[in-house]
Amino acid sequence: MLEFTTFYTGPDGALMQTIVDRYNSSQDDVVVRFTAPAYGGDYLTKILTASLAGAPPAIIALHSYEIPPLRRFLHTIDFNDLGFSQDDFIDGTWQLANIEGRQYGVTMSTGPAALGYNRALFEKAGLDPDRPPTTGAEFVAAAQALKKSGPWGFIRETGTFNPWLTLNWQAGGDLIDADSRALFAEPPGIEAGQFERDLVHRYQVEPAQLAGPQLGALFRNQKVGMVFTFPWVLSQLMKTNAQRGTQLDVAPLPQFFDGPRSVVATSHIYCIPKQRKNNEWIQAEAQKFIAWLVREGSVDWAGAQAPASAAAAAAIAKSNDPVVRKMGLFIDEAKHARFAPYAYRWTQGFQYLNDALDDVVYQGADVATELRRATARATESMREPK
């Protein structure tokens, strides 16, 4: 038996279980057992503890920034052994598991941001629902028209996928430098923070209180016209449309600034840990399973996430399933995806950033002052002990 451990704790977990069941029915060599414990620090702690003991799961799902600290426990992967080449993956996705020229995993999917918007509310506000905003100026104008007609124009998510990340990258910024020093208070970061602050305090198109935890419900209940949304939300949006007659839709995120095309994203990478017992057999069977997942499971997986398989894109575009077909937009966005970096205690450093942005957006605090304070705190927290 091979244990396949992931962080898919929502509807994506139920979908992956059906895909694993298909694999188990397709061959008699091995049974794969799918598990999805609660994600968080405990997830990585359990994997690390099991790896130190020499008995980790056969296959594990990791995010790109989680691979560097665990790579000494992971087998390297040769794409040739799986029958793949780099061209079999959407550009920018296979590289997520490549460190110093060595491949430590196979990217199954990514989770790039897109613009969620309500077509009916657009029409009510006098906006063309077939022309969602594509620039920062158009976004502000649309948000103002929506607010004037009743609902909020936009509501942000705080935390892991806050809008500042995309805005900062699009303004030409970055998060850390080569020495893991925070770059939050550079000019692009300040420009991004000011844009977020203005949505609440200048344009008044966004609520001045933390609404992120209720973001999904507010969007589905037509209390807001635009949000940033992600692949794992798509099936719920389409289900809401079918049940309630709403017209929730997705579009590419606007290009808010003149820097590189960028969208915040997460990643789902399948890695093979080293074992103390039966190491070679487990490695070989795990490679077979991962290769099958990418080839045979990617189209089904598009019901929950944006597959990295280039070959799956054509089949997804022709699918009769509206969720799978709409996932093509997120696959296109993956070409512009940007990801959290790896740095010692990055999670703590990011928390300082997020706290600063909450003060800026919701309390109207000074952008430069808060980001400089967050930069200093994050840089100190990410300094590795010697």
C-alpha cells in the first residue's frame, strides 16, 4: 500500500479521492490510500517527524516554498523516468520543484488568482458584463459604479492571498532579496499599499472593516460586485449560479500597474520522500502513480484546480463540464503566477506584512510608516541563526 498525503481538505479532496479510486481500479500492482489531514504547521511537522524516522508517506503534496527545507528527505525525480519532458508542463510550473538544477517533485496544479465579478450587478451599474476591467483605472471606475448602484464595489481577502501581493509584483516589486531581507517598503510596495488604502478611504468602494472571512458568502449573496477568486472556489460559484440563477463569472485579473504581468498563486507539487524500508520499490511505484495522475487525472482535476499539464489544456477547453471548461481561464493565468518565497521563518515575516496592511486598509494608517515597520520586523525574524 502507498500512502498519498495531501492538504486537500475541501471539495478538492473529495475529487482527488475519486481520481485515486480510478487508479486503484486500473491496476493490480498496488493500492494507493489517499489521506488529507488538516493543513497547517502540524501537517509539515508530521511529515518531518515521519521523514526523520524513515517512514514518511510514499507521496506527499507540498507547496513550492515547502520543498527547500525538506529536500534532504526527498528523492530527486528524472522526468525521463516518468515519460515526461519539461514541455509537457505549462511554462513556469515544472520549475517550482527545481532547486539548483535538481528536480524534487512534479507540479500537478497551481492556484492563480482571477477576478470574480457579478454580471448582473455589472448590468445594474451600467457596466458591460462582457468587458470586465483590465486596468487599475478601469477597476476603480467599475468599483465606483457598482457602489453607486448599491453593493460594495470590491472586498479584499486578508492573509495568504491578499491583493497587495499581486499589486506589488505588478508594480515591479518583490518580497525578499537574495539575503532574505524584506522588500515591502520599496516604492512598488508603497504604491500597492496606497492603492489598497485608497479603495477604502478615498474612493469608498470597499468596507472599512475586515470582511475577508465572509468574502465568499458576500460575493455569492450579491453584496459585492468584484473579488479576487481562485480555482478551488470555481465549482461553488457555478453551483450557486445553477441553484439561485445568479450570474457570477471570472475574468483575468486587471493589470493594475505598468510592471510585469503577475498574479498571486499557490502550487500543488507531488514529491517522493526517502524511506528506510522498501525504498526502491516505493519510489518506483510512487513514480508510476504520479505519472498516471498527470496523464489520466488532470482533466478531472480541473474540476477543482488548474492543472499544470500542457496536454490537458486542449481537452479542458472542449469539456462539457462548465466548471472544467471555465478552469481554462485559471490555466492561462498560471503563466503569470507568482509564489511565496522560501525564507527562514517566512510565515512570521509575512504575518508582519499582513498586520501592517490591515492597519493601512482598515484603519487608514500611513502606508510608508507601516510597511517600513513591517519590513524591519520581518527582516529581523527571517535572519537565520548562525
